[in-house]
Amino acid sequence: LLLHGSAANSATWLGDIPVWAGAFRVVAADIPGHPGLSEGPPLAPSGPDMADWLHGLLDEIGAETVRIVGMSLGAWAALDYATRHPDRVRGLSLLAPSGLAPVKGSFVLKALPLSLLGTWGADRTQRLVFGGREVPAPVLEFGRLTARHYRPRLERPRVLSDTELGRLQMPVQFFAGTRDALMRASESARRLESLVPQAEVHLLPGEGHAILGRAEQILSFLKAC
């Protein structure tokens, strides 16, 4: 099960699905309230709404257990769900997850003024997300389209407690970049290592919030779950 980040949709995974589909049935879900095809109101990243939606989704597709790959907000949703229903999650691969440490307020302070500056502002926001690395042209175009037609929620994802994270007995894989403009990567990595000792932690020098090119590494992890 693939869960995208905020202000995105399942197109996030178009380059990765062919890698994973050879070994697994792959479901890429659009989270309600984001610019995808799922209907319904936005789901607050602070209560049980997201987990309830995921629980219903798994029931609908007939999946008793699932391996989840999540990015950013989608990784938070995966973490939150796994702490509530650990019996249904065989493994978690988390890319730049929220929920392990407070998000950086500085990103919002930068992004809000940029949202008023049209295409230039949308492109600048994407470059912040990518940590200064080159942003693929389709990503820039999607960011411009989203900026014109979508207003993201400003509610910050809830930080999970030590007790909640202690319920994660399944295999966990973690990726975060040292130049992440949204999340506290080093703090998140340290907390995960201390509370989830079986976690496979990858802190990536020079990478930003967008973690790309890890499909084969994630596939190897998922096969072992």
C-alpha cells in the first residue's frame, strides 16, 4: 500500500510501481482531501480519522495484512495506523516521515508568502522541498497546477508518543535527508533508533524532503518482511 505526501496524489509513485509490482500486488491510494481522486473531506492528522479511513480501505480491498510505503504525511499515516493496528501491518518503509519529531515551522513561514507569487513561487517551494537539488520538470508542472487549484491544510501532524512507537514490532525502514526543510531528520532518526530497535535507519547526506531513487532498496526490504 502506497501513501503519498501532503498536496500530492498517487502519481508520486509512477516511477516506482513497476519495480514493486513484479513482487507484490500494489495499491496506490489517494488520501481524501488532497488533489487526487478520493472523495470526502480532509482527514485531520491529529486524531483517528486517517487510521479509520485506512482500516476501511484495507477491508474494502480484502487485505488482512499489508506492507506500507509512505512519504511525508503518508508516512505519518502509516506510522499512526501501525501503532493502532500492528496486527495488520507486516512492514513499514517510511520516507521523510512526520510524527517522530515536531515539523519545522520555518518551512510554513517561507511557503506561505511564496504561495502568493504564482508560478515562480510554486517552483521555489518545490526547490525548498527538494533541498536545492534539481527538480524534475513533471514535478514542477504538478506543483504549479496544485498551487493554482488547491489550498493545503496547515494543521501539523501529531507527534506520536513513546508508548505508541513502542508498539511497532514489525520491520521498519526509515529514510530522511539531512537538508530536509520540513522535518527534523536527525532528531527523528535518533528517536526511532531509541524506541524501535529493529528499525533500519538511513540518514542521507545532502538529500532534502523528497526522497527519490530508493525503489530497489525498498523492494529488498519489503521482500524480507
